[in-house]
Amino acid sequence: MNEKNVRVASEQTIRDHFVDEHRTFEVLFAELLQALSSVEQVRVAALWSAFESGVCSHLEAEESFLIPPLLAERPREAGALLAEHRHIRTRLGALTKALESRSFGEGSVRGFIDELRAHVRHEEAVLYIWADERLAQADREALWEKLADSRRERARGTQPSR
């Protein structure tokens, strides 16, 4: 891990990082709803793309670095989080298809946002607290490195590597 990533990692908890990402998603939600209400299709598509990419990267980081070690200690909770992630991906896919067919509406987006908020509360109550207390240092460093790579790739406009 490079020096900057070590410094960032030592200054921020895992919970803080993921909660900050959740706040970013909330801003995108608000912008998306505003664009939907003003029927700005090009803006809606751009916001949805940014949101979908961010959520998928977020889920991937959790599934690669946080949930596997949680599964070893708390399999029921890890299984529930994975089931929620599958549901989120299914809903993302359905909403993307709705956007492409121009049947993407504010009501369906609001419903999805409510589902995501419930999932966020679950993660904040279980996953992030556990990770800050129990995640091994090597796993923590790998997580910080992956998150830094994802930020750099998003800044360049490319998809994070999987």
C-alpha cells in the first residue's frame, strides 16, 4: 500500500468510509429525483449511470473484503447481507432496463431508495462496526488499496477492475 493510502486508512475508520459513500449516494438520489421531476432524460441517464457504477463498486468492495471474514464469525448476518446485495443488483438491473425503455419513473426510484436505506441501516449496525473491531490488518490494507484503485478509475471515467 502506498504512503498516501496508509495515511488515509489510519485517519478514517471503515465505517466512516462507507458511511461517506452512503452520503454520496444520497446526494445522487436527490439529483436523480430532481432530474426525473423536470424530465431531463440525458441528465437522468448520466446520474443513473454514476449511481449504478458507484453502488456496484461499493457492493463489490464489501463482498470482497468485509463479508467473507464476517461469514466465518457470523454466518447468519453475512448471509442476510449477501441476500440483500443480490436483491439490490436485481433491482438495479430492472431499473436500468426501465430507463432504457423510458418507463423509468419517480415512484420506482423512490421505492428502491427506501430499500437501499433499510440495507444501509443494516450494514451500519452490523458490518461496519464488526469490520472496525475485527477485520485483520492485511484485509484492511487490501480494502484500502482496492478503494483507492476504484477512486482513481472512476476519476478517469473507467470501470473499476474486478
